[in-house]
Amino acid sequence: MTQVAEAPDIHQAIDGTVGSPFTDKPKMSTRNVDVFYGDKQAIFDVSLDIGNHEVIALIGPSGCGKSTYLRCLNRMNDTIPGCSVTGEFRLDEEDIYVKSMDPVLLRARVGMVFQKPNPFPKSIYDNVAYGPKLHGLAGNRAELDEIVVSSLQKAGLYEEVKDRLNVSGTGLSGGQQQRLCIARTIAVSPEVILMDEPASALDPIATATIEELIDELRQNYTIAIVTHSMQQAARVSQRTAYFHLGKLVEVGDTNQIFTNPQHQLTENYITGRFG
Amino acid sequence: MDTDLNLTQHISHRFNEELEEVRNMALNMGGLVEKHVSDGLKALLKADSKLGEKVASSDYKVNAMEVDIDEQCTLILARRQPAASDLRLVVSIIKTITDLERIGDEAEQLGIAAIKLADQNTKPSQFVELRHLGEHVKGMLHDALDAFARMDVEAALETIQTSTILNEEYDAISRQLILQMMEDPRQIKNALRVHWCARSLERIGDHSENICEYVVYLVKGRDVRHVSIDEMKAELED
């Protein structure tokens, strides 16, 4: 092309968030979030809503703070020494960083699925039953069986493993292990599911299965997903948030972000240009 | 949105080259089509059956280019899964070359008509009214292709605006030809041929307008098809 853009001054270029970071009646709302790892600031003044029953994709280059932000949503960063989180986080209007909030209970309401499938070295059944047992969700064995079966069904894994529920979860294929982890998350009836690159270690078929599952899960849960795959973000989410150097650059309807982003940095990232 | 449409800044050099290449192919196709329209019109107005023959027999080149460019675009979609401005560029090219191919078909029709009218020993003066419309359409096609090459939204909008005049000219020619036919029924056959030429030219104007609309989509990310020029401007000011 004839015109060549001058390299934008990144810090000046990100002046507030472009697009629509807020929604009506959000499931989770966050305001003015700053995160520090020791002296190093990882997130700068991020304000973002996560709508009810929506899939929101958090995208951005490595080190942009998207995973850090995601981990704030169920206080996973509490476990990291030297990490301090400030700002407002609400789940259905309720402040999740107040002292009275038990992080363990919070994480049952806001579950998480990680990049690498991490089933417990236990049977498939016990992997799923672990959470409900811990939280006392089942009164007896029959109820527990029902939770395990329905969770495996919702995760689209039941038909493949129903004859070997007592076999170790670590013996499953990568895609099956990830679905087992999703079943384990669902088993404690969360309201929100956070997914940190859930399909990056999977082949295209297993990835397609997980994406199909995300679409189904949206009926019952709110989902925030961090992904490095632009196509995946475009396929599974309704809204997309683009992070850059710890700042929230742009949030918008996914269809719009991938066809007509408003910010040059978003454009550069999703089209694979030098930022 | 006013993000820059830089094709040369991808991390993948090969992707830069692929986009640049397919864009150049589309521009070349535009150049060839423009030449065919110009020659077709010239053949018609000068009753030059040789030139008419040449235009009518070269449409295959335009068709072949369309197929080639479509294939390149398909490969880019498959390999690169382009997004944002890259996606809009590929989509605009796919749409533009469809219109260019149809313009090529209309130019072919002009060539064929030139041969037939010349065979009838029709005096070029009988369809001198086509000259003005023809020049206008040629200019419009040229401006549309220019706006596409320079990705110039302003120029595209200006070009779209001229299409109203073109429609008026076409209507005027139609009325004039009807009069001619009523006055001298022996001229009906030729008058109809001339009318078909006017129709072809008017269609070329419409296709040029489409190309301008793709330029707006490419640069601004807004789909301005099937809306009035005022709505278009209002949409772009948002």
C-alpha cells in the first residue's frame, strides 16, 4: 500500500478503552482494575463488564495481561506472592474481594479451566465427584452419581467414558482430559466459567469439540475465555476484548472487532501486523 | 474506523506479497476492462467493425483473469484467514472482479453491436446520442477504478453521485429512440440495437457504482449498498 503509518507511540495511543466495555445487567463487573506483581504493574485501570450468558473472548499478545485479568475474576492471583490487586470486582453486584468472601466458595461459583488439561490422578468418576464432595453438594451416593453423570454429559464426555468411570482420568486423550476438567468445573454448578486457552494444546478435532461445547455451555453459564487463536475468538465469543501492554484497548461485538476494529492496535494484532 | 490499510506491514512477508499481488491483478483486470469499454465504444461510434470484432473476441482474457484472481483470493482465505482490513480487501476484490467481469460482458456486447450496425451501413450519426452517455460512463468507470486503486472514499462518493445524471441521459436516449422508431418504423431494428448499447452503457455505470461502494466498505468498513447518497454520507459521518 502506498501509505505507511508512522509507528504509534503505544502509551499515548492507548488513551482509555475504545468501544463498549459495559453491558446492561452484567454477570460480573470490574472497575479501575490495577494489578501489580511486586513493583511491576501488569494491569492498568481496566474497567470491563461480562454480560450474563455471554462468551467474552480476551485476546492480545503474550504478556498483555489478559490471563492476569482473568485470574482476578476468581481471585486466583491471591495465591501468587507479591501480587496485589486493586479495583472493584462484582459478581451479581456482590463484591468478591471483601474479607467475608471465601475464595474457595468463590471459585466454586467462578470456575476455571486451564491451558493444559490437569485431571487429578484419580478415576474419571472421582475427578468429577471431588468438588461436589468438598462442597457437600450431594446428600448420598445416588445424588453424587447423578451429578457426575450429568456433568460428564454436559461436558460431552459421558458417552465416551460411561463404561470406564473407574479408570484413571490421566489415561484419557488430551481432548477428553480437557472435557473431563470442564465436567469437573461444571460439577459444582458454577455461574461463571473462566477458560485460559482451553484448546491450545489440542488437535483441530478436539478443539472443534471444545468450541461446540462452549457454545452449548453458554445456555447455562457465563464464560470468559483467553485465547491466542483469533479464529477461535471469532467463532466462540459474542464480545471480544483486546488487551495490550496491560491496558484494555478495545471492547466490542466480536463480529465488529474481526471485520472493522476501531483501534489501530487491535487492527494490527488481529491482522498480524507489526504493532 | 480510520485505521490505515497498510498491506506491507504484516509480520509475514509472504502475506504482504500475496495481498499486494492479488490487488495488482485486480487493478490490471480493471485496466483491461476499461480498454475494452473504450474500444467497444469507439468501434460503435466510428462504425469500425474490425475494432468491434477485436473487442468481442477478447472478452475471454477478462474471464480468465476473473478465474485467476478468484483462485488467489480463495487461497488467501484458506491459508491466512484474514481479518479486519485484510478480510475487507479480499472480499472487496472478490466482489469488484465480479462487476468487472460483467462490465467486460457489456463491452463485448458493444463490440458485437458495432459489427452488426456497421454491416447495416448505418451512419454513425444515427447514434451520436450514445457518444455523450458513453464518454460519461467511461469517465465513471475510470474514476471508480481510480478510487479503488487509491482507496479514496471521497472520490468513490463523488463518482457514485454522478450516476444520477447517467440515468437521466439513458432515459433521454430511450425517449429519443422511441420517437425515431415511431417516425420511421424501418429504423426499428437498428434503433433497438442502439438502445441495447445504451442499456449496456447504463449497466456499466451501475457496475462502476458498485465498485465505488466496495471502496467505501474496504476503507470504512461500512456496507453502503442499497442506500441513498445522503444516507451514505450520514452513515459515514457517524
